[in-house]
Amino acid sequence: MAKLSDLVAYCDRRTRRTAFEDYPGSCNGLQLANRGQVTKIGAAVDAGVIPFQRAVDAEVDFLIVHHGMYWDMPRPLTGPAYDRVATLINGNCALYSSHLPLDAHPQIGNNALLARQLKLKLHRGFMPNAGGDVGGIALSRGLSRAALRAKLEKLYPRVIAIEYGSPTPREIAFCSGSGYSAVSHLAKAGVDTLVTGEVREEIFNRAQEERLNLYLCGHYATEVHAVQALAAEIAKRFRLPWEFIATDNPL
């Protein structure tokens, strides 16, 4: 058993919560408290009634999510908004959210872990942001476009490959989740190849015109990594069990 306040303080320090600027409404950090003690840690990508109920059923009392539940708050606590909060309170499950700080973290962030899956290492950033770059770039180490696609297709259930860039890219950019805003930063970074989760339909024409390689591996699928890494780390630090709370999100 550990104190909730100790876990929250550790997560705040590790993610650099206060230093990293995020979207309005992200509300990174502790979003809902429990009674003050933690016996089991959970990790999930999204806030929602179903992942919350699965966490409570698994006896999780400290749940880390990537997408928190306060993006469009304040709102009346009725309907699904009430159900989310009530599920956590009735299950004595605290909720901790970390969005961009966990995408960008150099050790346990989604981008760093995406690169590591390919046996690559981020060596510089792109997409500048207060507190640090959101995206990361790795040397390809001779990984061809065809080999990159093949590796990603083994790692992820659905990969959309849009290939108009170099067959042998020198560097590969990573931006987990939504890559829409990342595309406009590629030329300035001198990179034509991006691994991401998803983009808007209009990006296809830009990829043709700007000669880009885009690999879309799923928003959810590319953001399962960091919450698990943080949960595993604090579980080891505080000698607690942890569990990943998966959902059937295909997007």
C-alpha cells in the first residue's frame, strides 16, 4: 500500500507536468482523488465509463490515462459525464492524466517507445512547444521505406502506408496519436518520413505534393506505450501491482 499523494508527486516530477504546456482543458495531473491510499495501479489510454469500470473490476485504485476526462469542462455532471465520475468514486479509484508530457518524454514517452520498437533512438526533436518538443526524430540507420513498413505491419494490426517520399530516408520522425499538426513541421525539420497514429483526409494530397512517407498505425495503438511505461515504473518504485486496462478501440 502507498499514499496517493506520494504517487501523484512522483508522476508530476517524472512527467514534468508543470513545465510542459498542453492543450486547453487537458488538465494534466490528478483529476479525481480516492480515499488516499493505493493498492494497485492501472494504465489506460482513454477516460471513459468502460475503461473505468474495467479498472474498478480489476481492483485498480490509481488509474493513469493519456486522454483525461476534462477536455470540455465545465459541463453538467449528468448522463455519461456523471457515469464516469460516479464509477470512479464508487470504486474508490483515483484518476491521473498525462497527455503531451507523456507523448514527448525522452525515456518513457510514446514517441521514444515507438522508435525503440524499431530499434531506433530519438536524437533530436521537432514540433517545438513550451517545455520541450512534442515530436521526435531518429536516424534511420539504413532502414529503407519498405523495411520500415514491414516492421510496422508486424507491430500494429492496421497500418496505412502513404509513400511518396524517399525510398531510403535518412531520418524518421515520430508523433504518436494525431499527426495532423506534425505534417507542417516536417519540411522545416528536413524530414520526409513520419510514423504517427492518424491524419486528416486532406493530408493525402499534401503527401503527394510534398513527397512524404506517412505511416498511420492508429491513434489508440500508438499511445498504449507511455501509460504502461509510467505505470510499470511507479509500480516498481512503490512495490505495487499494476495492470493495463485495454479497450477495443480500433481508431
